[in-house]
Amino acid sequence: MGLFGRRKSREERAAEIAAQVAGGKGFYGRTTRAFLGKEDYARVQESMGAYNSGLGVQQLLAAGAPTTSAVVVSIGDTGQLINHDPVVDLVVQPSGGPDRITLRTIVSKLRIPRTGDEVLLVADPARPGAYLYAGDGATP
């Protein structure tokens, strides 16, 4: 334990710094916002949002949240990478529904969905009526 309490692990500290950068708060966030332009800073926030939604999906699936199957209508590259995995614009059509849904999400570079593939979606608890990409259902 130590004299001053529990020391944070590197992963916990890195997660705090990433949250500060994305939120523009703290030393790291203010410095990043000051050195980047508006467009580049918006891209950083967008990338962090995609990363955090991926973590949220993993937690929802582990908790047993119901999934909805959908067919990939189209997929477009954004040119962004997070941990060497591409961030893509994915247009899907849920089975049994006429509406198409557009998602910006991280996909595994080893399991990039193609047009016509079936993927899974999970309801986003933070935004009612919205969905998050949950992969193709196959375990890696």
C-alpha cells in the first residue's frame, strides 16, 4: 500500500491522461488544445469517442446486453487508426427494419466487415434509439 495510498498503474494513469486530452481539461488537455487547431482537436475527440464506444460495447456484451443483427450496406475508410485498427464509416441495415444506420466505429484490421456481411449491433444506453457496432459475433 505505501505511505500515501495505492499507487495507480500505468494503464490507469494513461486512461486519465487520455480522458483529459479528449475533454480539454487538465494540463494535458489544455496543452493539446492549445497546440492543435480546431479541426485537428476535433479529430482527436472523435477518435477518443470511437475508442470509448468500443470499450462500452465490450462491457455491455459482458453484462449480457441483447444484440441485433444487421447487414452491411457499405463501408468507408476515414483514414484514422486507433491502435493500428481502422476507424470506418459503416452503413448497416438492421434485419426486419427499413431504416439504414450510419456508424463511425473501430473495426479489427483482421476482421473488417464487407458489404453483405452480417454484423451485430447493441443498443446505446447513453443515446436512446442509437446503436453501437458489436462486431461480427465470432470470437477472435
